[in-house]
Amino acid sequence: MAHMQNSKHILLDFGESLSDIAVVEKEPKVEGRSMTMFLAEKR
């Protein structure tokens, strides 16, 4: 919980690295102690 900004940065970098094959549907979001981000295949 102390490093949420670092975790968000890691997820955003991951989504950016997959930008040629995927698109971010939902930005990183904190739910309790978990952080989630939704990616979808590019068509």
C-alpha cells in the first residue's frame, strides 16, 4: 500500500509496451489492496 504510485507506473509502462498489439480499456484502478488494469486485443 505504501508504493501505489510505483505500481501504477509499472502497469502503465506494461500497457505502453504492448501498445502495438493491445489497447488499454481501463486505466489502473485500486480496489482494496489490489490494482487492476484491463487490456484488449487490437483489431
